[in-house]
Amino acid sequence: MLTRSYIFISLVFILGLTSCQAWEKTKTIYRGAVFPAHIDVGAEPDVGEDVQRLAHVVTPVDLKLEELARSMQRVEETSMQEAQALSSRFSWLNGVAALSPSGEILHQVPSQPIKEITFQEILDKRPSQEAGLYLEVLDQDLGPELCVVKSLHNGNQVTGHVVAHFDPRTLFKQGPGSQTLLVLAQGDVLWSGVESAKEEKIQEKDWSKMLESKVQGDFDLENEKFVWLSRYVGESPLVYVTHVEKND
């Protein structure tokens, strides 16, 4: 149970898969202190309420995303076996595809996914095709699709790509505080438990500029306080926002 037992928050929850520069930004993550490896939210007197709230809301779902990212980091080939392994391990995925360097589908699990993905559109957004992981958001008639992409290399040569994709609403609704959580990526709202008028105002913030110098922060909106935290998959940030009670 999250309310009394230890919540395991590994540093990768905060760091994602960040660069050294991002780590330097993150060492003083929240109110000037790094998240401890374990937070006893029921008994730890020094943990602020904002941190407790953020941990309760974000950690359960973020750890699933982190597990996917780590699994994809270990993928080394565009084989059916790799695609099937990812699909079997993460039941909330809509599909996994192994692609040729040019974006041709080599293997796809399932063979006919719920949403038809134009993989070339994903690759066209990253023409340089750097090694490592990154995120792309696709707008679909059935809702947004979040794609975790790994480009495979042999030296400087691109040998293929692996894409795991899912409806972010399927993942983020599983959190214990999903009704207060807002998740943003690339300016798109992936999940919202915030009323629509406030959601729009939060989305309109200049997140690109905010993320240039910060990995976390807070702001007031219509006399309510919100805290936010960014996590990275490769160099791609996700932003978690949640409402917290103001201190008198």
C-alpha cells in the first residue's frame, strides 16, 4: 500500500535517462533536496506535503514507463523476438514495431494494432536519427499515441529502429491520483484530470522556455497551487503537473 509502505523512487524517476547536464540541474530537485531513495510517506516527518503528493500521484505510473525505457535500451536488433518480448512484458502497449533504417516495417506485434501508426512520420521528425531513445506524440482519431523510439546504430550507420507505442491515457489513468494529474509532452496534453479551462491555461504556458533552466517548479492558477516535475526519456521531456493544497 502506498499510504503506509515505502514508495520506491529511484533516481531514474527524477532523471529519466538524462544527460550529465540535466543531472546537474536535477541534483537539487525539489525544495532544494534530492528525492530520497525511499520515502515513508506515513512516518517521515521531513518529507514535505508537496513531495508526498507528487510521489503518490506520479510514481506508480512513472516507474512503468521507466521500466519500458530501460527494456528498450537493452534492445540491440530489429527482430521479431525483441518485438514480441516487449509486447508480452508490457500489456498496456498497443504495439511494437521493428523497422528498417528507412522506416519499412520488418516486424510488428500485433500484426494489426488498434491504431494504425505511420512510422515514417515519426522518423521524419528526427531526420538526424541519433542513437538512443526519444519520444514522439502522434495525434490519432482514437486519441493521442505516445511512441518510444530507439534508433539502432553500428558505428555511425543506422541499422534500424524499434518503436513501442501506447495510448498514454491507458497508462496514466492507473495512478492513484490520476484525477488531479496533468501530463504534457511536446506541448500536447497526454492525460488530464484537471478541469478543461485550467488545462488549457496550463498547456499554454511556455514550457519550452521553462524547461531550459528548470526541471521542477510550482505556480498559482486561479488561486490554486500546482507543482510540476519533468522527467526525461532520452532527451525528450515529459511534464507532470498536479494540484496541491496551499499552505496558509
